[in-house]
Amino acid sequence: MDALTSIEQFQPARMLSSGEIKNILVELTGLRGIMSLNVENDFVRIEYYQQLLSPGMLKEALARAGFPFQMQNRKQGVFRKFILQLGEENMKEFGGKPPKCCA
């Protein structure tokens, strides 16, 4: 992993079925900016370009695929909210493409 990429790992509330794994793979491979993807029945690991995707965008894609998220009572901190908002603004600004200096 370098400074331009990040890794997120998600654990489902229960074991994933083969159909759910397939749906997740289809949904995530359609996203531009994913470098590597590992989907097993007990976790999903995603390495992605931070300029193109944010953790929030990954969660949205997983939700569309029917990923059973674990319930968390953790509140988002101010810094985490800022980073998520920054990622979403970058996506709007660059339209899913890296800046010209990095392409």
C-alpha cells in the first residue's frame, strides 16, 4: 500500500452466502478506483485509490449489494466526518478520475 491507496476491511453480521458474494463482487468491480478486492464468506477487503473512492462510497456500494453490516454504536468523530466529506467532494470534483498530475 502506498500513500495514494487505502485499505478497508468489512466484516458481515453473519456468514455470506455464495449468492451474496457474487452480488458484492459485481457491485464492487463496477467501481472505478479499486486496486484489489478480496471477498470471502466472513470478510470483504478492499484496497482502493483515496482520490477516487471514500469509505462511505464503499459502504454505499456494499449496501446496494445487500451486505449484512454489523450494528455499531460508535459515533463518528469530527475528524472522520471531515475525511469522509473530503472524499465525497473529491469524487464530485474529479468525477471518478485521478487528477491530471497523477493520471
